[in-house]
Amino acid sequence: MNIPTHSSAHIAYCTNIYPAESWAETLRALQDHTLQVRDKLQPDGRYAIGLRLSAQAATELLNGDNLTNFKNWLEQENCYVFTINGFPYGSFHGTRVKEKVYQPDWTKDTRLDYTIQLFEIIARLVPEGVDGSISSLPASFKEFDADEPTIFKNLEKCAVVIEELSHKHGRDLHLGLEPEPLGYFENTEETLAFFKRFLSVSSDPELIKRRIGINYDTCHFALEFDDCRTSLDALRDAGLRISKVHLSSALEFKADSDTALKAIRQFDEPTYLHQVILLDDDGFLTRYRDLPEFFESLQLSRQAQPDALVGRIHFHIPLYNQPAMPLGSTQDHALDALTYLAEHPDFCSHFEIETYTWGVLPDDMQIKIEDQIVREYQWVFDHLER
């Protein structure tokens, strides 16, 4: 669906919220849940789906008549797909994901092959006059010590295929690499440096800038304490494409509050990485790999915790949810992105709401999943209208 105040911009909710790995499971989730959201939100308009496909589902969708049948289903249900989340390759719910979400990384042919499959799918799904995006991981995970020349080689191979598919199908297709804490590049500074190195060794820098850009996640950049406007300006000034914006919020807490430290323990769960970043009085950032490491540092020595003003946790919470002090959220960063859209209507045409943690949210944040999704859409629309 189009953003009401910006007819050339599209918005969807990412279906990585549903535990589905096969194509049959993915389609069933769309039929059972996504259509409910459509009926609550926009029963008469054309509804956009932010699709998540695992490697298994992508392979199965390309088999036989599955893709043709899916296109027919989309048409029948007055829905369309303009973006696919290609970050998680395998299982994303109900199991220990943690650092496995970065596997395989962009040093592996399996990651390249999977992403090309996604582009073969989106090229045939995206409607005429709409560009198609795939989001992916920020090359690798810092702890993997990945080989950068191999990353550049595979990304350039992917760019060449994206270019070919774009011309073949008459669509503007692009890949968005998604910086996040502990990613191979995770903040504005590291993102700019990565692309500077990449473009310096590319045989066709203009091709790279045309087909590979940034998936700007408002949760992730807020976690890094990057200012939204400054970050987006810097990325665009460097000639980098903003492929897609993920609208999401991180959990925030008063780092010097024992009450807050007690309250955030309920967010320590075993499925996803929940990186912690603290900001002290001098503007210095202290980073922890995950909530257990953060709590362990507090237990070993109170001095392991600096005189911090605020802490932020990589735990996506609903956009509309603003926890009571001493907790909070990075909601303001998402609001700044919407303000930036109002001021720069052409900076990006793809927006996706992405609160994938529904299954691990504390009980007091749980409501029926379809109602949660509708409330997040309404939160976005309300703030755009203002």
C-alpha cells in the first residue's frame, strides 16, 4: 500500500514475524494472518506485503507452478509484493538464532545464490512502475573475521545479476545491506568506510551504487546513538542509495537505575542476540555482545558499568509502545525518519515495519498479533499526518 501522504512510497509489515520456513508454511501464514491485517487496515485498497522467504521457501517457490500460482493469489486478494527480507537464511523462530542469523555470510556462495533466487522472485512479483528491494545482512558478523575481498567479489557478482534482471523485467531492483550492532559494519561511520573501500576496488562503482545500497533500520542506528538526520544526510551525500527503511524501536533504560537493571532482565531470552550499548557522560560508548554478558559484567564488578547516562538494547519493541520510566524506547529515531521523509519525499520509496520479536515479548506487551500490527501501521500514519 502507498503511504497516504506520499503516493510514490510503499509501506508494508515484514512477515518475518511468522514462524514459517517452507513455502507451504509461508503461504499459510499469509492466508491466515496477513489477510486479517489487510481486512482490518485496508479492506478495499491494494495491500502491500513485506515478504520474508527462507532459503528453503525461496527454492520451493521457484519450483513448478508455485510462483505463478502465488502471483495469481496476490492478484485475487488485491495484494502485491515490493520487498523481501533476505537477512535470515534459515530458521528464525522457536530455536536459538543468535549469531546464526549471519550464517551464511557474504563470503559464502550459498548466501550469493540465495540472494539471487530472491531477486529472481521479486523481479517477477513486483508490479509495473514499482521498484523491488531485497534486504540482507551487513556482509558478515564481526566475530567471524570474514575475508573482505571475498565479500566484495560476491556482492559485485550479485550487482551484475541484479542489473541483468532489472533490464530483463523492466524493473528497478536493488539490494539493501542492513547495518546493525556487531555486524561487519554497524553504524554510519563504519558503513561509509565499508562502501568507500568497496567502491575503490570495484570494476564498476556506478553499478554498485545503482544496485546496492543501505537498508536503514531505525532501531539499529538508534542503538548506535547515531542521529537520524545526520546519518541519512551523510549516507546520501556519499552517493549511497537508501534501498529501504525499517521502522522499528529498540528498548532503552536508565543505566544508573537499579530498578531499570531489574526490569530489563525480563528481556533476556535465548532466541535472538540482544546487544547492549551504554552511553556515558563523556559521550563514550561501551558495548556488550548480549544481555547475559552485560549482566555478568555487573555481577563481576560494579565498576564494569561506567557512569552511564542511558543504555540501549537490541530488542525490537512495538513502535507505539513507550515503556514507563526507568525504561523507554528509541521511538524518537523512527519519528525522525518519518520527519525526514516529509522533508525529503524522494530519499526512499520503501518502508517496512519490522517488530519480529512478538513471540518473545514480555506478557505485558502482548496483544493479539493482528491488532499489534494494525496499531503499528496506525502509529506511522498518525505521525505522518502531523
